[in-house]
Amino acid sequence: MAFNFNPIQYMNNDDYFDMAGFRVEEDEEDHHQDSSEENNVGMGRQKSDTSASQARKGKDIQGITWETMSLTRDEYRVNRLKQYKNYVSFPYSAEDLEKVCKQVKKDSTFYDFQFNTRLVQPIVSHFQLRNLVSATTKHDVYLVHNYSVTHWSSLLQRGKEILNVSGDIAHSLKPSGFLSQSQSMARVQISTMTIKENLMAAGGFKGELLCKRLNSHDVSCSKITDDENSITNMVDIYRKSNGSTCLISANNDCCVRILDAENFELLNQFAFPWAVNTATVSPDGKLLAVLGDSVDGLLVDVDTGKTIGNLKGHLDFSFSSAWHPNGQILATGNQDTTCRLWDVRNLSESFAAVKGTLAAIRAIKFSSDGKFMAMAEAADFIHIFDTHSNYNKSQEIDLFGEIAGISFSPDDVSLFVGISDRTYGSLMEFHRRRNYRYLDYYN
């Protein structure tokens, strides 16, 4: 993957804070666009949030005042579809992709808009990495802002910084040891983050790995590789078949590392022929999907690293993957704008492919009950597929801005979407549609 280091200063505050009006300064790749283009048509920053009741009355869910603009929303969408340039590593035929992808009905609604806040704003530090949002309950979600991780409570509608690594970590925090020893580091720009089992794991641009228990102030930190260009592309937390909890990291040095989540001891390290952008473990803790700077992916044994099967079909590099809770279906997201679905019992070819609307597929998540798969493009569109319809029915969420990450709450009640944008950066919340939707009117 391309390497792009862009240090950005970040405010430090141990108390709850209001980030409204905090302007983001970014220097993205030339091809990396965001809806700050809206500034050219006179769009001003709005500091107000948007609730479900306001949206029902006609307010834009992002708070964009289209009535004051020279273009309507529909007109701007048409221009955006024409002008947005998706980043690719290899040229491919969009027409050929259309032939192999499902024709999906996009008129369903599985999750209703609930709330949008600009009080917390995730920031995409690397244009290809979008795992920067992680929900732990239907009311609690964590997001990355350059050198910090913030907790947002939808009940309190307040944010609190829980990790700041903009300074000397060894002095400002208390590392508890990592890979047998804790190393002093400073100014770690966070590239990826996840939270599971009360443990937060985050990666950095220079191969750093940070770990923090949510109920502790101590932070374990280390560089897991000496290669300065070995950005940590992805981190994840999973349970082994014996019940123990492990960490996994995927790096640009072509390695996947597996560590014990209790003492952070390195258990395994597997090398591959290309930079690894994503590595995810099956629900039973036995299979490891490895994808990166190759059009093909691999399925390997998580204990030995032995290749079990090949994933052939994508036309570009992959940056996202997710397992269905049943452990039989693997979804892979690619810069060719498609998500392919694989049955691990038959890897001769993917059994289905679904296509995005605008850009590369940068994030994929399954709901814990397996009924829905959420697929985020690099910008503007999130698709929620009904897996019980064989992925033939979907909901398309249409917004403006780079998507920093998506996360279902563990109970599937909430879906959180992080939007990274100079003007309209925000955290958006959707609630699963139930038969008792009338209760929303009392919120």
C-alpha cells in the first residue's frame, strides 16, 4: 500500500470537550477527495447536530443547508458521481465488473437514521485505511482523531478523550510491557483501531502497536517492526478455539503477527510475499484470511500459517475483510469497488460479488446475528445487505464525505458511521428498524 505520513496537531483535554468549530487541517494524496468541495458553492460550517425528529421534518441529516446553496442536493450528487476519481493500483474495465456483480435492489430500509453529531469528528490519516470507529454498546462508540482516541456516549451526547499519544508516551502514560519490554515512543499517529473484550488495540504509521484496557490508565506500547515504512494497516482481537484472547496485526513489512492479549507475548509471526493490508480470523479461531497488495488473497491456518486456499477474482488490492458469524462465509473488499463473498467450503471462486456506487470498498462488517452485512465505500456510500435474501436486497445510505469507519454495536441495535470531512466531519448513528418504530417519536 502507499505510505503517507501527515502529522497533525491535536488538542489535549482530559475532560469532556466540545469539538464544534475545531477545524481539521489535512494534506491527503492528490487523488483523495472530500466534500470540502462544497465550500466552493458557499457551504458554511454548521455547528448544530441533527436528530431523527429533525430529519423527519426535512432537515438534512448532515446539517447541510442546501436551500442556501447554488446547487441542489441532487445536482451536487450528479456532479460528485462524475468528478470523484477512485484510486486504483491497476486499470480494469467497469463494464466487465458489472457483468459479474449482482443486480441488487437498493430500496430497503433496515436501519433508520437516529442522530448526527459534529461534536466528535474522526479523521482519516491514511486514505486507504478506514478502521477508525469501534462500538462497544448501542450507546458507546470510540473513534480516532489523528493522535487520540475519543469515547462518545450517545446517551450523554458527550465525548471524552481516553488516549492521547501526541507526546512522549513513556512519560505521559504508564506502559505495562509489550513483547517482553516496553519501548519509549513519542507522537504516534494512529492508523487503525479496534476494541473488543474490554481491550483497545491501535496501530501506528511506523509499525507501532498500542494496547489499553478500557478500565485502566496504563498503556502498553511498542514498535513491532524496525522498518520505518511498516505502517500497521490493521489490528484485531479474537478468541482462540481454546478460549484465550489474542491480538493480530497486519503490517506493510509483509508480516502478520499474533500476540497473547493478556501479557502481549508474541505467539506467531507469518511472512507473505506482499504487504498485508487486512488479516481477520474466523469465528472458531482456526482460519486466517490474509489480503494485501496482491489481486489474490489467501486463507491460512491460524496456528501454522500453512496455506489452505487461494482467493482469486478481485482485480486490485484488498483492504477489508470480515467473517459471517457462521464461520462459513468470508467477505473481502477491494479497490476494484467490489465486495466478493466466499464459501470457505468451496474456494474455487467467490459465490457472489456486489458492487459499490462510487469508490473502493474500505470497510466491511457483519451484524452479530449474521442477518446484515454493512459495506462502506471510501466516500459517500454505505450499503447494508440482507444476507437472508442472498445479498439481493440492500439499503443504500447516501451522504457526503470520506468514511472513516463503520461499526455495529454488539447487540446490532446501532450502526455507527464516522465521516471525515473538513467541513461536515461527524459521527452518525442509525438504529435497527423494529416493529415498534413509533417509540422513536419519544426520543
